Amino acid sequence: MTSGKRLEKILKALANHRRLAILKYLLVKKSATVGDVAQVIKLSFKSTSRHLMVLRGGEMVEREQVGVLANYSLAQPVDPIVRLVISQL
């Protein structure tokens, strides 16, 4: 993926207050399940899962399957743009 396309994907993903809340939560918590994130941002499991998929598509979060649960965390290293945006929240 070209750097322009990647930047566009990141910026589109960051243009949503729910996804920003997810990133901020994962910055503090380090790792969380969809259910944990959904409870904190007060959104349904299904909607939260969709937001996490968008963030994962933008390579901002990583997913680790642990049994039947999936844990999400910020992708490492954290993209400088993502770090800058999160720091402003």
C-alpha cells in the first residue's frame, strides 16, 4: 500500500469519536476484549467489533486470539500520526 493510501485509511479511521475513544482506552489499558471496550465506550458488542475492524484495517490495532476471546491492543510501533492524535484527547 502506498504511503498516501495508508495515510488516507488512517485519517478516515480517526475521523470517528468512537474509534478515538477505543484508541485512547487501549493506550491506557494496553489490551482488552471487544466486550471490555464495548462496555467502556457504551456501544453494542457488534458495533464495537465493527469499529475495531476499521482500526485493524488501518493497522492501528492488533488482534490476538486467546481461546474464544479476542484481545485487542495498539499496533506496535504506534504510528506517529495515531500517537499525536491520541495525545490530544
